[in-house]
Amino acid sequence: MFQQEKNLVREYYAALDATLPEALEQVAERFVEADAPWRGFHPFGELTGPAEVAESFWRPLRRALTNMQRREDIFFAGRNEIDGFESVWVVSMGHLVGLFDQPWLGIAPTGKMAFLRYAEFNRVEGGRIVDTAMYFDIPHLMAQAGVGPFPVQTAAHLVQPGPITHDGLLLEDQPEEEGRATLAAINAMISDLGQWQSGLPLEDELARSWHDDMIWWGPEGIGATCTIARYARQHAGPFRAAFSDRSSSGHTCRLAEGHYGGFFGWPSFTARLTGPFMGREPTGRMGEFRVIDIYRREGDKLAENWVFIDLLHFWKMQGVDFLGQMQKRAAS
């Protein structure tokens, strides 16, 4: 079903990861269309084509994180529900790991190992990559370098592992009915989440879609938590209390294969900050949430969720430029 698309992306990763920073553009051009759009978290935004992506993102990162390795935890493919299951996307999630030997984005190097969480969606068409969303947790890297931008979070952020089942690399095609079941579980959760007013207590609402011992692997600044009760207390409850005027979900891609699935949006939704959030007072401003969510289903409910949120972009829209503040301090 998706072997050609999977093989192309794996060949692309192998070639990209093996080449020297100076040759990244030439390697990427073998796999990526010249006008392919690329979306990345702040400060990168929207780039076009392998040359611009190599120059702006990959080359500086590879020079900063020497001896980089891709430690992949989840890999799957599927057809995009958002466009009527027309396009095929390949999803990869894990960490880019290296020795933090040179500055990156103004973050001072440590000379020690550093982990950059990432999740990437690649649309494949005609044997080429034609569209990419590459999301990554820059605040987590900042925290590893001792310049974490956010105050103490509601939950805990660690170096996040892959699935507890250790079966997230779907190198072979999976039964179609399993993917349909995963997508149905994700859509049921989205339906409840989008309302924020199901008429049920929060924990009862969450129990409709989640296992009691679920794990929510949130980004730096919010953190990870487990069990419905603790997730409600440490993230879902405080998040809902902090925002109003939440838009409906505006995903660009949503797909599933086997027991894994996920989505991304640019943005996924907007909401107005009308209550305290992440240790800061409300601004009353609307904000965008650029999000990737990756899920593992167990039975008929969701068991694990890895979450990427462009919090640097969100807070800049609220008038706080955490990355810019750090760069000014480093320059002074």
C-alpha cells in the first residue's frame, strides 16, 4: 500500500543524515521537489524548496549538533482524511541527537549531548517529496543548555521515550481495518475536544476516548503527565481555563496506519488567552497553535499522545519574544 512512499522517505533520511553539511542541498534535491513548501516552528516559518531549507535549517543545525544521529521512535504512512484520502503522507517522530558543539539560534553550545525532539510529515507524490511539515521542540533544547525560556511547568518534561510497546516503526504495511479504527478513535477525541462543553465532568469526558493510564507527552513549558486524573489536573483543566473563543480544528493532514495516527495544522486552532497560562498573566489576545499530535491506540481508546506545539510562536503573538530575549542577553 505505502511501501514506495515509505522507502523513498527512508532513503531520503539515510542520505541526508550521512552527508556533510556542505552537501545537504545536493542530497535533498534528489528527493524533494524544487518548489516544495516546508513549514517549521518559529523562527523558521514557511520555506520553499530543498535549497532554502538546507541553508536556513539543516546546515546550521548539523554544524551545531555534530555527529548527529536520528533516533526514530515512530514511523508510519497513510492517506490524508482532510483531502478525502487523496494524498499519501509519511510520518516520522523521534529525536535528532548530537554533540552541541556550536551555537544554534543564539543558544550557546554545551559540548555535551543534546536531544531535539522532532515530528515530520512528508507528502509523497510521483516518487518525490512535495510538501513537508517539520516541527521541533526548541524550548526543550534551550532548557538542556541551561537557558530554558519558561517557568516551572504544570507537568514534567524529560527526554521523551517512544511507545511503551516498542512497535512504533511500521516499516511494513498494516491491516487497513487497524488504521480505520485508529482514525476513528482520534476523530472521536477531536469531536469531544473541539466542543469543550460536552456536558460531562472533564475526567468523564476524557474517559470516552482515553485509557485510564494514558500518557500525554507534552512539550517543554507544559510537560508530560499520565493517567486521566493527573492529565486533567496538570494540563487539560488549566488549558481550558486559560482560553476562550477556541476555533474548530483546522488540520492540514490527518491520517492513521495500524495502531498509530496523527495530524498537523498550520495552525491547528486559534484561541484567546483570557486566563493565566504557563505562569504568565492573560493578555486577552488571540493566538495560533501550530500543533503536531501523534497517537498510539490500544483497543478502542487512545493510550499515548506525543504533542508538539510552537510555543515560541504563540508567545510572540502575545508580545513575548523568548528567543529574541535570549539572543539579546547572549549578545550583551
